[in-house]
Amino acid sequence: MKYYFIGIKGTGMAALACMLHDLGNEVSGSDLAKHFFTEDELRKREIPLFEFSPENIPDHASIVIGNAFLEDFPEVIAARSNPTCTCMRYHEFVGSFLKPYHLIAIAGSHGKTTTTGMMSCIMKEKGNTGWLIGDGNGHIDSGTEYFCLEADEFRRHFLAYTPDYAIINNVEIDHVDYFKDKADYRSAYEEFSYNVRKAMVLWGDDPEARLLNLNPGIEHYWFGESEGNDFRAVNIDERSDGMDYDVMFRDEFKGHFSLPFVGHHMLLDSLGAISTALLEGMAAEDIERGLCTFTGVKRRFVIEHDGDNIYVDDYAHHPTEVAVTIASARKRFPDKKLVAIFKPHRASRVLYFAEEFANALKQADKVYLCDFTSIDDKQDGTDIDITYLQKRIPGSVVLSEDETGAKVLSEEKPAVFLFMSSKDIYWLANLVKKHN
């Protein structure tokens, strides 16, 4: 088969392109000329990459369209107009492609990527497992039986998926450019529940999740720490070098887990994965062994030491995620100065959550902000710039993403530099290092 990807450097797109290539297909695609971390695996496979142009669209190809590109984008118009091509949006293609597999989908506002990575490590202990994760990481081969998928609620795209199991980490409203309010946001998960074939596993300590009217035709289980959850973490011991806890299922002891993770959010992510694996009939010792092979995912609290400085790259782009990232850094490096560098994605998100973003970022010792630059930042017509957030954070500084900005950051050394964005800003760290 011949595949062409419009926006091939997107995280999910790049991973999917590599997977299709690894299965023996002919794959190519287009994107911006600038370097993205996702393109490294594409180039290793010598997948042809082009700059955007309508002339790129090949005949007799399946066209996978990245979700950031609207119907008026020139390559999309050219692809839709070519009678020899079959066009599908990313999520539509993935939903169709994964139908033959035993699918576990991980959804929710936060923690999807990490939980999907954890789940794939666990399921490899049971059988041949593939995965497609939002950090640009994917795997599949001809013998794959189980598949772990990060399922994004963005514009209800996860409705294209029909999993056996679905994990819902939380239901805190996001994508406010599309969802009207909390009830509308919950309705997407409610509709998604009718796609699930076996069972749903939901974080029961989330009050928004408890409001969901779920499909009564399937089983659903709650996980968390409080009474009233089906799966509970008890006897918790969280340390700076790991964690231990016991898992109970409706007052029945299911296993003790000693895990090399730091941060309470990692406990919750792992508990959701453990709960699902237990439902699938896996033994606690096999689950623990798989989890202990999980070393993290790209762009989720990735730490690099450089002399007296520490650089952290994290995908945080929602105020809850920003707060968790800063709190985790404070716990991990209690004696270090924390310098937050935040680049937002989507002006509508900043407009809606401005106070929450400000309160989260204020927990750092110094805050630097980068302005909007992505193709879809202002697609819904929200016309603000970064100063809308800056004026809510006393002492914060707007930073240019260039050598000048790197010099400004270098004056904060020694410090822990927290680069937070769903966009690619971590390359600034390399410029900062030059000024040691």
C-alpha cells in the first residue's frame, strides 16, 4: 500500500507513519521544514519528507490528514480533489486500522501518554503487544495481538475507536475552543462508553467522572484511594526514589507493588493500568515486572543534568499539568531554584484558564513565557497574545525563542529549568547550555 501523510511530523502521525513503514508499506509525507523531535525516527527509516505543497499529493495513495490541518489547507484540497486517492483523518484511519486487535484505549484530560506507556509495558508480559502513544512512539509487527492506544477526546476524535477496555484517567474540561461547558465535555466520554466492548476503568476520585452517565450495557470499575472505589491503593509509601502500595479489589488483596516512580500522579496512572491488567486476568507479579520496565515517555518530565543545572522537558499544556510538573520538580529537587519556561498551545485555552495557569506557574521561583506560534493557536478566532497571561504573574518575563532568549535564561543559572509546552521548545535548552 502507498500512504502519504499531511503533517507527518505530528506526534501521532509520525509514529503511525513509522508503523506502516515497518509493516512493509510505501510511506511519505509533508510538514514544515523546521526540525521536530518526531522526525528522527522517520529519517532513520529514510521515509521521504517534503515541505508543504499541493503538488506533493501522489496518485493512487491513501492520504492520512493531520487533525491540525483544516479543509481549506492547500494539500488537503489537492488530496480531496484527486479521484485516485482515499482520504481519512488521522483518528478515522487509526480507528479502522486497529479493529482486528485486542484494543486497550487510554483517555482522559491528563496522564494519557504515561498510562499508555505503562499499559504497553504490562501487556508485553501477556503477549505480543503494539502501541501508539502521543509522544511520537509506536510499534507493531505481523504478530501483534494486543494494542494500547492513547485516545484523545479532542473534537470527540476518540469516538472513532472501539476498544475492549477503556481507561479514563480524569474528566477535567479541556479543549474549550470546541466543548461548550463541562456537561458537553462529559457527554463526549458518555458517548465513548458506548464504543467500549468489555469494560471501563475510571478514576473514581474525580467528581466530574462520577457525574458520567455511562453505557449500562458494559461493566465499569472505579479506581483510586478513597472508599467507594472498586480498585484501591492502600498502605501507600511514596519516596524520592520510588513508591510502594497494595492494591485491593472490593476488600480483596490483589497484590503488593514496588515501583520505581516518583510523584503522586505516577501512582494514579499506574493504578489505572494495574486495575485494567487485573481485569484481563494477569497475575500481580507479571504486572509489576512489566511496570518496572517502564522508563518514561518522551516529553514527560524528561530530566537532563548539565553541571550545576538541570533541564526538564515536559508536555504540560493545561494548568493542572503545569501544577503537577512544578510540584514534582519541587519534590525531586527541593534545594534548587525552579525556573519555569512555558509556551502555551491554543489561545482559547489560555483565555479560559488564565487564572489557573497563573496560579500554577506562580509556584515556580521565576516564570518565562513564550508567545503563540502554532498553526492552530488562533484557529477559533481568539485574539490574545501572551501578555494576557503575563500580567497575571508578577515578575514574569516574555521570552523570545532565539539566542537572545537563551542568554536571558542563562543568567538564572544554577537552576532547574522546566520547559513546559505541547509544542517543541526544549531545543532552547541547548542554546542555554552554550552559555555555561
